[in-house]
Amino acid sequence: MLMTLIQKEIMHHILSVRFVALLVMCVLLIPLTLSINYRRYNQNLVDYQESVKRTQAEAKENPPSAQDPNVEVSKLFLKPTPLSVFANGLEEALPTYLGMTRNGVRQGSTGLAQASVAYALGNLDFLFIVGTVFSLLALLFTFDAVAGEREAGTLRINLSNSLPRDVFLWSKLIGGYTVFVIPFLVSFLLGLLLLVWQGFPLGEFNIALPVLALTVVSLLYIAVFFAIGVFISTYLDSVKTALIVAFTFWVFAVLIAPRGAFVVAKLVAPTRTEQSVYMEKTTLRNNLTKDKEERIWKKMGETMGSSIAISINDPETQTKLDELKKPIEEQIRQEFQDQVDKIDKEYQREKKRQEQVGETLSRIAPTSSLIYSAMNLTQTGKLKRELYFQTGERYYNQLDDVYFSEISDDMLAQMMQFAARMNNPEESEADKIPPPPNLTESTLSETLRRSATDVFLLCLFALAFTAVAFLKFFRTDI
């Protein structure tokens, strides 16, 4: 009996205008979007490679000098990920590079700085198609599943026979979902074949498994909105009312709740700007530099007296000055580092709290869970951002140990360093700077672990709305 009703439901949907709209959306949007985004990825990859080569060539021709604490002596560039073809995520919002200065890590311009006005309209990628377009189509497939039959009078006739109510409702869910996902999966497969034809490395394990997981999450998300549609249909008698309620719910769940949660988070947990933090570090360095120079000159006057006028090229004088300055410089350097670490930790704590509040509030909508899990699986979300900035911090600490710590701010030390470079012109300043490390990538286990919470929430949404729909339908007087 169930299979007969499912077949009847499938034929009902196939012969409807809604199925034609679904078919057109699937055939046109998914393969075309994947193809266009893969071309964009290739262009971003070329831009990344050219930027790295140009920076290396400039460093050889004009070696950077770190005497100015604001000069970027090296850059760590952000390499685009192939999985951004499916979900652009935070990739364009991240800085294109992290510049290493003595005042700390300075962020380069983001991809948004060169974006056209079209970016304000949003990205058209696979995540947007599933999260926005197919969620609406899923509601349009189910808003009249029960209300339509009740309004037409066929529901009373069907249930007056020996037809269990659970079988009737399951046929609505399974039949409609089957008709919906088959065109979706076929068009997605065509899109993947088109990507492979263009050179996309789908055969690699670390690419294929996230794509498979993304497919499962997408199907689960569509199932959530099918359950929501049936839930709305069981509670309302009128098809028009059910359509209005379904569309209103979609606007709130897809468009308002995910964005509105972070607006509320900014009010609940405000934070400082990146520029204000950088200026605070600059002011701190300037104050400590001035304090250090005063201490050094005072110490020189107390220790060396009139012998301070001896030429700085005198080896004995240089040795005495180095011994005199070393403890003062080390003390100031440690004080600066402690203060900077305190500023960074406080700022990161503010940002993390604000983001956590926004994420928690936004998860009242299933669309947010889809977005977070998809960005984790495609390595374009928080995990990629954290690894990027952690790699930048490690690189800065390496530079601080082997390069920045050897540079002094007082004028006398700078003159001595300049004289040393003149005496040894073969030694290039660029040779002292270690090259930037490769950007580490998250492991598959970490990616799947980060996505587990949102996948669980999607399952919970699907089960909860399905259970409530069944309970309501069982208690309804037909």
C-alpha cells in the first residue's frame, strides 16, 4: 500500500509545474555555477602564485630594512583552496597576505577591497543554491501536502477507507522527497563531471570525501525543509494560508535569522577594531623605545663618562656598548612582548566571544547549520581562518627570534649596524629573513569533527518537525 501511494505521489509531482521549475533550476544552476566558480578558483590560484613570485623578486632586488618598525619584511600569502568551488565562505573576506613587521602582524587587503558592486548582491555558489533556492523549492513541494487534500475533500475520502494515517503521511514525505532529490543528484553529478573535465582533482581522497560529506549534508538540509513543509501543511486547512506561512517561515529561517543573530551579537558583545589595536601596539613601541633610549644614555653617562666620545668604529667601544645595552634592550623587548601579548589576547577574547554569541543565536535556523558545516567541509570557514592566523603568528615568532631581536631602535646602535653592513657588503639583509612557511591545512578528522555539531542539529530539526507533524496529523479530526 505504501509503495502504491508513493508512486501516486511521484506521478503527481512529476506532472506539476513545480517539477519543471525544479528541473530547470537543477540543470542550469548547479553545473553552470560549479564551472564558473572553478574558473574563478584557477584565476585566484594564478594571482597567488604571481604575488609570491613578485614578492620574492622584490626582496632580492630591494632587501627590506626593519629599522622602521612598520616595514613589512616578509609576507605570508593565503593560498586558495580547491573546495572553494562549492562554498566560497570566508576566503574572500580573509586578508590576501599577513605582513611581518616589528610592531606585529599586519593584515593585507582582503579580496573584498577589489570586489565590484556585484559582490553586494551575494555569491552564487553551490552553498547558496542549496541553502536558499532549494530550501524554498522544498517548501513549495510540501506546503499543500495535507492542506491541499483537506481543501479538495480527498483527505476525508482516503482516510475513510482502511488507510493508516502514518502510511498516508509517509507517502507524502517519501514520494515528494524522491522526486526532489533525483534531479538534484543527477545535476550535481553532471556538475562534478564537468569539473573533472576542466581539471578539478576530484580523485584525491582529501577532496572526494569532503564532497561526499557535503552531498549528504545537502540532502539532510533538504529533508529538514520537507519536514517543515509537511508540518505547516498538517496545521493549516487552507492552501493559501499554508503558502503564506511557509514563505514567511522561509524568509525568517533563511534570510533573517542567520544575519540578525550577528547584529544582536554586536550589541550584546561589542569589540574594538583591528586598526585601533594596531595603533595601540605602535604607541606602546614608541613609548618603550623612548624609555629605552633614555635608560641607555643615562647608563652610558654613568658608566663610560667622557670616554663616550670615542669613535664607534673602535672595537673596544663597541664591546662596552653592547654589554651595556644588552640587558636594557632585553628588558624593554620582553616588556613590549608581554604588553603586546596582553593586547592581542584581550582583543581575540572580545572577537571570539562576539562570534560565539552570534553563532549560538544563529543556530536557531537550520540554514546556519548548513552554512557552518559546508564551510568546514570545504575548508573556507573558521577552521581555515584559525589555521591561517596561527601560521602567521608562528612565522612572526620565528622572525622575532632570529631577526627582529637583533635590531635596535637607538640611533647609536643603528649607526653601528650600518657600519657593519658597509664593512661586509656581501651579506644581504634578505638572507637573514627566513622564508614564510607553507600554510597548514586541517586534517579530515578535524574537519569532520567540527561539522558534527551542525550535522546533529540538522538531524534534530528533521526528526523534530517530522515527529510534530505526525503527532498533529494523528490528533486531527478529519
